[in-house]
Amino acid sequence: MCQFIFTPGYPLQQIQQPYYGSLKKEVTARLSLFGWGWHNEAGVQLLRVLLSGAFDRFPNLQVISGHWGRMAPFYLQRLDDMIPGQISELSRTISETFKQHVYVTPSGMMYLPHFEFIRKVLGEDRILYSVDYSHLTLAGARRFLETLPTRQGEK
């Protein structure tokens, strides 16, 4: 099995300026990087890999996407509806492919509603535990894990 993790980099100036440039400098930096932009861009790249047919060509490929899947899980049904198999030419729906090849982590976003949604959409076996050290403190990370409403052995 081959695994790799999707992680973002700094946006190109050609992207950062039109999307985020009209805001205060500190707001631009935070929104375009760790506040939103990094996650949006990493999610788009993950979907591009999926839609390229990479998981059909490499059926043992598994990837990890932090921050609850970089927004993609919240759009899986929409993507299935808007890019059906006759358009994508994938062997499975986008949702099925994602569920079979992508693990997600909270990456410090320790929010119960996010966990519950991801568990319902992807299943608990596709969730890996992680924190976002050094971007966020570890305060509350252990408590979050210990208090999750999970069945015995699910953690």
C-alpha cells in the first residue's frame, strides 16, 4: 500500500492577490494561508488527483487529508451530482472513490459536529487522529479524543 499526505504550500501571488489582496495585510495572510486558502487549495488538488483517475490506475493508493479532508467531504454528494460517471469516466462515484482511498484527520480542528459529520459520511475507519502542532496548542486535544461519543473499540 502506498500512502502520502496532502499538505498545502504558499499560494502564488497571482492567486493570493485577486482572492485575498484587498484586505488588511494580516487578514490577507491569515485568510489566504492557515485560515482558509491552504485548506481550499489542498482540497482542490486532492479532488484533481481523484478526478484524474489516479485511484483507478493505482488501486492500492491511500492518501491522508488533514483538517477533516480539506472541505472535500462536505461536497461529495454535490460532486457526485454535478460530475457523474459518464462525465468523469471514473469506475466509481467520486464519493465511493474518496471513501475507499482517503483518510482524514482533524488536524487540531477538535469540533464535535465536524467529527460526527465525517464519521457519518466517511465512516470511523477513515478517521485518523492528529493535532496541528505547532500551529495550534495541544490544549483540549486529549479531552476531545477521550470524550468523543464513540462505541467501545472505535477509538
